[in-house]
Amino acid sequence: MGMLEGKVAFITGGASGIGAGTARRFAQEGAHVILADTQTKEGEAVQNEIEQGGGQALYVNCDVRDAQSVQQAITETIEKFGRLDIVVANAGINGVWTPIDELQPEEWDKTLNINLRGTYLTIHYAVPHLKKAGGGSIIITSSVNGNRTFSSPGASAYSTSKAGQVAFMKMIALELGRDHIRCNAVCPGAIHTNIEERTENRDTEKLGIEVELPEGSPALNEGQGEPIDVADTCLFLASDLGRHVSGVEIYVDGGASLLR
């Protein structure tokens, strides 16, 4: 029997990267997974992969910025599987990295809306169903940026959103403890996903922020990780192994952020 046998896990940003890796890992451990994303082709491909491996999955179109879209995705989850036990608020973007006087209000808003408002909306609509199930686990994908490191030039909006996620997590960890709902955050470092391809760097060389280690990084694997490394951490937090862990952020970066 898998560690998540019979559990239902709702994962935003589940079509690619860390979200897809977590969905695959949870399915291997017996969870029914919901892939909530706007990337239909990619999401359906992950669903098919999980189903072909003998698991159960459902892709639902979900824009985490939009309250109605998130509420509908949660409703579809309950209609399909009848309950909700695990929520992974993972959807996010790097957005635009640029000097603060060049960062436009709409660029700031987009990053905060997806990363922070999206986290709030996901949890807001999920919590009643977690309470109905008698408890559960909430996991927020934050970052080392904004929490342990501040050396990414031009990442003011991104880092602010990631710091906000950790503060939000700690507030609701206490709020939901009596309902047997645990809430934690994973803070990845350099994980090999395609998020960098969707990052716009604009004039960041002007800022003169540069971190170079002359003999390379002494961290595990020089700080380079894969989605499975984050997924296994999420599995710990989602399963009974993490039954007495709540209100903490876990850095998944091989220790690299200790250098900055």
C-alpha cells in the first residue's frame, strides 16, 4: 500500500515542472491527483501518463488568478473523487526581473496575482473540503528567493510574492491546526524546470548584483536539483511521515542558499 493510498491531491501548476513531478510521485503512492493548470496539452499528457501507469488523475483548466476558475476546479475535484485531502499550491511564475524603476505596475500585479493571490484563492476554496475530510495537508511552493537569498537581480516582485507565501503559510498553520490541517512550504533553489524560459530579464546588468564562487559551489550537486527532489519533500509533508510538522518552510536546494 502506498503512503497516500486513497487520498485526493489537488495540485496547481500540475502540467509541468515541480507540479507535474509531484503529481507523478503522489500517484505512485496511491493518490488520486488533480492537475489544475492552463496548459491543456501538457496537463492532459501528464494525466494520460499517470493513467497508463495505473494511477488516477484528472486535468482541469484553472487560472489561479480568477476566483471563479479556482472554485470551479475545486468543485470538479469533489464531483470526480468525492473528497479532498492534500492541496499543493504550486502554480507560479518568475515574471519580469528588472530594476524597480523600470518594473511596470502591470508586471508587478501579474506576478503577485499568480503567485500570491493564486495561493490564497486555492487554499480559500479548498479549506472547507479539507475540514469536511477531517483534516489534511497544505503545501505551498515558495522559493529560496525572498526567504533566504536576495541576490537575484531585479527579482523584487518575485521575491516579495515568495516571502508573502511563507508568511501566509505560517498564519494559517496556526489558524487551521485545530481542524487537523497542516500547512507547510517548500522553498526550492535551482531546480531544472522550464520556468526560466518564461522569465523576462530586462536591464538587470545595470544593478551590478553578481554572485560568483571562484571554486564552484560546495553544496550538494552544486545546488542543482530535479523536480523529483521537491516532489519527495512534498510526499513527506503530505503523508503521515509529516504528521507533526506544520508551519515550517523547508529549503530544497542542497544547502546552496547558505552561501548567499
